[in-house]
Amino acid sequence: MSGAIERQLHIIDFTVSSLLRRKGKNGALLTVYTLIVFILASVMFFTHAVKREAALVLRESPEIIVQRTLTGRYQPIPISYVESIGEIRGVISARPRLWGYYYDANFLANYTLVVPADQQPEAGTIDIGSGISRVREAFRGDTIGFTGHDGKPFAFVVNRVLEEESRLLTADLILMREADYRAFSGIPPGYATDLVLKVRNPREYTTIAEKIVKLHPDTRPIVRDEILRTYDALFGWRSGLVIVIFGAAVLAFVIFAWDKATGLSSEEKKEIGILKAVGWETSDVLLMKFWEGLAVSLTAFLAGVILGYCHVFFTSAALFAPVIKGWSTLYPDFRLVPFIDLADLVTLFFFTVVPYTVTTIVPSWRAATIDPDSVMR
Amino acid sequence: MAPRNSALYLGGTAGLLALLAGLLTGSGLAVADARDELSRNARLVRELELTDLCIFTEAAYTRHPAVTDLATAFQDAPASFEHFPSGALVGPPAHLTGNHVGSH
């Protein structure tokens, strides 16, 4: 047993020396390899954490939302719809919801205005998200000015800044009293942005949605299941973020594999020839090449995954920030809860470590089975 | 005596493995710690009737993809292409690609 271990250790000794002899080439290879794994792992950690967090917090989102559309666009919905929709069997309650957007031309930022169902702020006061507080340097007691729909100035006193821990939901929110919102946004009395429904039995979502459309053909119901599936789709494999990065990584691996599979350098062939000439078996050469492939790919995998983890969860995915930010001025400085999917990690391992190790062994096997004399010539 | 190359390699790999194991264990603990925070955020979603995470604030349809209409992201003019960077980053929301109730 100890003899077998000692043999492996000697082969690893030789493999590491061999890698160190071509320090520059192998160092560059390891760096690029680690970078590819780092980017893949970062995307994997980021998208999984966002999807899990969305699934956990949005499970409390409205059960059914009813919008009104005209020529494919949202329109304010008449509050009178509440009565007829509320009478549909299975609907516990229906209530109008008021919310909308405001573009702050001074700070070039978009805000989301929301009128809470309960505990609305006092007249003339607002609650603001931590992102708005940061961008506008506004805190409790400060006055913020906005321009209303009719061009008139509105001033609101900040009642409170919403908790930092909810920034992934509320960074751009402004909570406002209903009367203030109607005066500010111009949405007429008798209309709301959309309707929110509570339903007795989740299995009836689709049936109720169909009944709503039958009753009011100009409406579009959105059920909670669709909301919950949204973030899976948004950050799924079809998303631009994942496709572009994974596509680039696959191409990089194809280049690696191509380089390895199309043959060894003359120096490597000479090395194999000498080893065979001094008595190494073909199996010893293959073992050495296995350790060589594993040394590079496993080190790159471990280093890349560790760096990816630190990037996403310790620096709030700082390298992705410019991409995700786009043209947004208001960007939530979110720290994601480190949800890890071990199955994803195992998949990444098999896609990064195994192919490289295999493509390292195959051409060496060809070289190792040829007569040493002809390989060295 | 200088350490053997195999000892250096195996030691380094073991160190990296231990670091990764530590991070994964730490992530489990962090998730457990965040349970209360996530519950509070879920309660906030219920109270404010929220539908989306605040990730992309540049366009309405990427700020609230869960309730975006069926004409996005080509809504600004006939034949106008998607032009917000975040719109190109994310995949289409479920209700835009699957079967949905209504024709709007």
C-alpha cells in the first residue's frame, strides 16, 4: 500500500517539476483557466442566489393582479371593476392598488411610487428607500421636491428611510399617501393602477383568471405562479448574461481542448521519449499526464470557485455592477444571501476539470505508445 | 531539507479544498442567519404588495418584469429594438413566453 502511495508521490514530484520547467506557459494557462472558472462560478453563484432570494421573498406577492390594457399598454383600471371581480366565486377580496414611476430629471434616476394598503404615511410625508436616500442624500426630516404631472412643484418631508436590509426590494421605493399620490400623479379618482385579488384556493388561480377576462375582456390577470417563475426565467440559461458568458467559456475550453488534443509540443514528446527510454512504462507516462491535467484543472477549479464566491458574496458582485447597472443611476448595493447549489458546483467541476484532464492524457497516450527512438528524433 | 514537490502540491490543493469547504460551511450558516431577514422581507412584500426585486431601475419593464406588458421591450415605437442594456441581460419573463390568459 505504502509502496503504491510512494510511487504516486514520486510521479507527482516529477509532474510538478515538469510543469515548473515550463513555468511561463503553464502559469499563463493556469491564470486563464482560473479566470474562466471564476467568471462561470460568479455567474452561477449570482444567478442562483438571486433566484433563491426572489423565490423566498416573492412567495408573499399578490395572488392575482388584474391590469387593464389598451393597444397593448397598461391603462388605469376603473375601480368599479372591483365589484364584479370580487363577486367571482373563490375570490376572497379585490382591492385597487396605486403605484407608478417617477423620473427624477435632476438626478437622472427612476423611482417607484407605491401607495401602501395600510399604514400610509401622513399627508405631505413620504417613506423612501435606502437607494434614494443615498442618491439624494436625504434623511428623516429632510424635504424632497418633485415635479407633479401638471408641472407644479411638490414638496414632501421624509418620514423614514426604509431599512437597509430590504434594499433588494425597496431601494427605489417612495411610499406615499393615496391623496398625495393622486394629486402628484394625476391618476383620476375612480381609477387605480391595477387590482389585487386574494383567492381562497391557489388551484383556482387559472379558472378565476379566465373568468376575469371573460367578464372584462380589456383586462390581463397575472397570477402569483407567473411572478414566482419570472426570476427563474430572467436568470435562466436563456438570459443574455448566462448565454454570453457560458458561450465565451465554452469557446475558450474548445480552444484549450483543441490545443491539447492536436498534439504535444516537440519538447513534451522528447520528454516522453526519454522517460520511456529510461524505463518508464506507458502506464507511468499516462499517470504522469493524468496528474499534470489534474494539477492544472483542479487548481484552476478550486481557485476560480473560491474567487467567484468572494466576488459575488463579499464584494456584491463588483465586476458585474457596471453590466447590471446599465443606464441606471439608482443601483441597489445589494448583498446577496449566499445560497449555494451543490449540484451546480458538481456540474461546473465535471465541465471544467474532466474534459481538460482527458484531453491531456489522450495525445500523450499516442506519444507514449510509439517507439522512444522515433519520438526523440 | 526542501519539501518535496508532491508535498507542496498536495498541501496547496488541500489548503484550497479546506478554504472552499470553509466558505461552503460559512454560506450554510449565513443562510441560517438570514432566515429572519428573509421572513421580514417576505412580510414587507405582503404588506406593500410588491411583485419584483429592485435590480434594474433603468426601464419599467426590467424594474418590474413580473408585471410587464406583452408589448415590451419593443414598446417605444413601431419596430423599435430593445435598447436598455438590462433588457439584453435577462431572459424573457415566464408570462411572456408561456401560455397566458387573455389576448392583451
